[in-house]
Amino acid sequence: MEIRAKKNPIISKQGVCDPHVHIFNNRAYLYASHDVIDRSVEGDFFMMRDWEIWSSDDLVTWKKESVVSPEDTPMGTSNSCWAVDAAEKNGKYYLYVSNGMIESYVLESDDPGKGFVEKLGEPILPQKFTPTCSYDPAVFTDEDGESYILFGTP
């Protein structure tokens, strides 16, 4: 079976998956997992081994700011670095990442493009505390400043 990927109009020559774009400090930041095709497995499987952060001043030219590795979290090595989202609160930036359909983590930084560190030492949404599978986290901040994590379920 031959897989033909469509050309990505924003980030060329690689796959970006489940992107979220936010404007921080008058700059656009794109947060996404990125696909790697693993042809060593029977059939073609897309593996997501990390998350990438890109930025742009004009929405045409994009610069890779950083790569966040699952080893930077308690989840360790993973091929299930699913969707990612980011939020800002009180001058800190938060990156929400998921380990497939198992659990989600939050990392913190002073910069929206790099330097994210996981500080909890455990998932912010562990599988045992959610009534459904927690994956593909998204952050919503209400008009009153209260923030919520939204996540998917099969």
C-alpha cells in the first residue's frame, strides 16, 4: 500500500498533526505533534515521537523554536505523542501534551517557544482519575479568567 501525503502548506517536508495556533506577544506559535512513518512495522504506521513548537511573525515564514520530547516528562519514551496545546496565565506558559489515550501532562515555561519543564512528576490527567480516556488536551479560558482542560474520548 502506498501512502501519499499531501504537502503541508505551512510546514513543508514533514507532517504536523493536531496543530493549535496561539498569539503570544504579537507572534503566532504553532504547537503540534509530528508524524514519522515507520516502515519497519508491517504496513505503514505513523509514529508521533515528540512535539514541536513553531513560530511566525507573518503566518508565511515559520521558524522551529523547539522540540519537546516525551523523555522530558514522566511518560518516558513514547510513539504516542498525540495532540498538544498551550496557554498563558500570569506570565507563565503551559504546554499540555498527551500520551496516546492514556494520560496527559502539563509543562511550564517563561517562554512560549522553548524551555518547557514538567514539574508535577505525574500526569495532570491520569487514566485512573478520568471516567474516559484522556487525550488530545485543549485549554479553554473563560471570560472570568478560569481555565479548563478539555480532552477527547472514543
